[in-house]
Amino acid sequence: MGDVIRTVKVKLDVPDERCDDLHQTKDQFLHCANTTADWAWRHPTDYCVTSKQKAETALYDRLRNETELTANLVQKGIRRAIEATKSGVARLKNDETTSQPHFDAWSVVYDKRSATFHRDHVSLSTVHGRVECQYVIPDDPEETPIGEYLLNTDYEFRMSTLQYDRSTESFYLHARMRGTTEGHEQSTAASSDAKHRTVLGVDLNVDCSLAVTSTGAFIGNADEMNHRRREFEKARGSMQQTGTRSAHLSIQSMDDREHRWMRDELHRASNQILDEAREHECTHIAFENLTDIRERMAGAKRFHAWAFRRLYEYVEYKAEILDIVVEQVSPAYTSQRCSKCGFTHETNRRSKHQFVCQKCGYELNADYNASKNIARKLLKRLRSGQKSSSGGAPCQCALKSGTLNLNGEFIASVNSTTEGESTDKPTTSVVGH
């Protein structure tokens, strides 16, 4: 079975008060692309950088701080420049004349993480939140590309480009659509239902382990991060009291060291989360929604909210390379619900790190329990979105010793020596008796 790719140009009805948000988004998107091109293009004195991963590692943090773009748009800006650099290097190898890429045309690249595509409208990420734009659809679209592809549920949205026509002051979405070739009646959406979906749940914490996964991995050391943070703050406070220029320069240097240390710690944690996802063949990673996390989570200061968001962004952009989807779910009751029997009550959580179900007696680390509930929430969303008449493909949560579906059916992994889900909890050495 082959794929049919079609691009449909559709005009957008953008609210007047949001037009400037899209223009600012374009400016910052092109800033990411041009900054990357400046960094990657080293001809004729050195080899040009054509590795997306190297470019993201070198520039992602800087561009996130310099712009108000979401992680995905920063990533897309970097990748646009690297693709152009690759083309330039290829031309150089063929002895063709070329120069450093430069981007000034009005365009922004969107995919399913930075945009939500619907049949009648699109929701686009901007520097000031999302903007919803209705499609301008002709009265009789049947024999037009809009009717044949955009409105046809046999075609799914792929990466698309937003452009602006200055002469008419109009925004257009160049929607890239993918469908199957003739002779195969099954739609792309239905065929995607035929794939197994395995979810890794991740719970974030302000002390002990920074992140705990539904596979029983305890990742990072939030206590150490808190300690280092306090030490840096104490040293800065002492220097600020002197008020000298030398002290000011020392504070700047210390800020840089702290930022580099934090970045390295978060990169390591993100890599460990992705290692867990790959080892358990996960297609999705679920985090709790980070909106208002400072208000929700006891002890979560601005520092923690920043660290959680940056960790999420690192996992998100690295996961795209592995074709793993990263999503956020509502955190409601994830710490109170028993991941074994479903009984939900605030008294289930005995202490900060101990969970004991008051109904079935299931006992385990509280953060590990929450991570399984986070995975379950995404499982429910994925299953409800399936369109196959046969009920869709298996959706399951990745656990330490196997997988668990929404019906409570546990399947032990091939190498597992455990006999059931009730034994699937971190070892005593990690979480205590």
C-alpha cells in the first residue's frame, strides 16, 4: 500500500485582534532559522553542520530564551535551516555556486504538536497562546482540492505551512494531506488504529526523584537540584552585598554555571525517560498538564515549574526523532486513585511517598502509583479517539514487568519473572518496605 500526498491551499479567517500574534510568530520563527544558519554555515573555512541533533543541542536553549515560541516551533525553525544547509553542502559538492541560507519569506511550519487540525478550522500556536482560525470554504467544494482532500476523512493532516499574502493581507494554510492509494479502501485514520499504542506515564516531583515512570524507573535527584540551587542563591547573596563590579561579573559567571549544570541534569533525565520508552517499545509518553503546576503542587516554586517545563520540552523534541508522541493529561486525582482497583480517596495517600489503597490494600510508592494513573488517562483518550468498528488496536500501559490495558488485563513481558500486576512495583532498595 502506498501513500498519496496532496497539498491544499485554504484561506484562513483570522480574528483581527490576533493577526499581529501571527506576524510576531513568523518573525521569531525566522529568527530561529537564521540564527541556526549563521551557526551551521561554516564554508569555506570549515565543514558546515548538517546534523539536526547537533544544532538542537547547541541552539535550542538559547532560542527558547530569546523567543516566546513553543518548543516545537523553535525545533522546526532549527530544522528548516539545517535542511537548507544540507542542500547548500550538496551544491558545493557538485561545484555549484551557493551561499549561506537566509530566510525572509513569510512562512511558519506547523505540525500536529504546534497546531490542531480540524476539517473546518485550525488552532495555531503563537507567541501569545493559541489562535483558532476558520477555513474559508467555497459554497460548492466538491470538485475542488478542498473538498477532495481537506474535507475528505480518508486523508489526514501532515506537516503544513502558514503563509501570508501581503497584497490581499490574507493568511493561507498550505495543508499537506496524506491518503492511501486507490485499491485500498481503509482510511489512514483507520490504519493508524491498527497500530499498538503503549503509553509510558511520567510523574514529576519537587523532592526525591525528579521523575518516576510507570515502568518503575526513578530518574534524577530533585533533592540534589534543590540543594545546588540553594547553594548558588546563598553565594549570589553574599556577592551582591559587596556591590563591586568584580562581584557583578562573578554573579554572571555563577549564573552561567548554574544554567549549564541544570541543563545537563535535565538532558540526562530526558534521555533516561526516552530510554525507558524505547526499552518498553512505547508509542506515547504521558506527562501531567504543567499549567498552573506551581499552584497545584505543594512546594513547587518558580524554579520547579521552569525545570518541569524544560524537561518536558527536552523529552518532546527528542521523542519526535524516535517517532514517539508526547502528550499532557489532566492531573486530577492521579495521586489519590489506586492504580490497581480504581478506588479514589484522599486517605489513600498515607504520606508524601507512601500509597496504601483503603479498599484493596494495594501498597506502593505514591509517585509510582501516580505515574501509572497518568498513563491510564492518556490510554483512555487514545481509545476514545479510535474510529475502527472493531474497537481499534490494543492500548496498554507500560509497566516494569509487562503491560496493563484499560480492562485490567496484565501481560507479563518475556523476560519478566513476576506473576502478575500486583507484584509490579519498584524494588525495596528503591522505595523501602
